[in-house]
Amino acid sequence: VQYDVVAIVRGGGSQSDFKPFEEYELARLIAGYQIPIFTGIGHDRNQSIVDMMAWEQKTPTKVASVIIDYNFDFENKLIYMRERISQLIEEQISDASNVLEQAKRIIRLASPKAILDRGFAIIMQDDKIITNPNKIKKDSVIQTILKDKVIHSNVIKKTKNEEQKK
């Protein structure tokens, strides 16, 4: 169907002019039609069988008013939905931007440079970072990377850190 609504309208006239709107076949077609049919085929005092099968509005002016009001409301809903969708998209972009900024801060704080700037060191042996001290054996060659220097060392002794037990 190419239409959203059908309007059957007619201006004033004599009572005999209403006869076509009393026909059973026309009323049956209107009652079973797949889209709304508005009628405005008479005056307030007239009512036909076709009116009873349709969305009766009495006059052509009232039919036009209903359609215009409906379209006005529909357009306002579309405008509201467009604004709401834009607002939701902006909120999602803002939230994603905040998450990204937080991730950037975490990455900066966790970077080797930031760790070294805070006074920590990185221990390497055979070009690999050592995180398990059990892998360092006596007489091993290690590099201690500090903020501004790399210290090359031979391990002569390993002891437990008594401070960690407290």
C-alpha cells in the first residue's frame, strides 16, 4: 500500500446526495480495508453506513484537522527521537572518551619509564626481565636498569629479604 490513510470527504448537499454512502458493497470494502479510512461526508446531523464503517469525523474540515494534528504529533515525536538519539550518542562518546583517558593514565603509570621515575629498578639477565629471583644464580651477570643508569653486576651472594617477612 502506498498510502497511510484514505479520506472520503464531500461538502454539503441534499439528502439524496448521501445515497452512494449507504451502499453495502462500499461499506464492506471500507470495513475490511487495510489502512484507516476517515470520512467527512456530511454535516453533524448526517451519518451514513460508510461513516459507521470508517473513522467518522463528520465534516471534511474535521478530517483535515485530524490528519494535520496526527502528522504534527508524529513530526514532533520524530524530532524528539532524533534529539534523544543524538544525546545518547554524545553520552556514549563522552563515556568512551573518559574510559580511554583512564586507560591512557593507567598505561602511563604502568610504563617502565614511570616505574623507573618512581625509584624502582628493572633487573635483566640474558636480555630478559627477571621477575623471579630464584632464576638468578650466584656468579650470574645481571643488569640493573635505573632511571638514568644501567648497572652491570656479577652476583656474588643472594640472601632472603628479612623486611618482607614483617
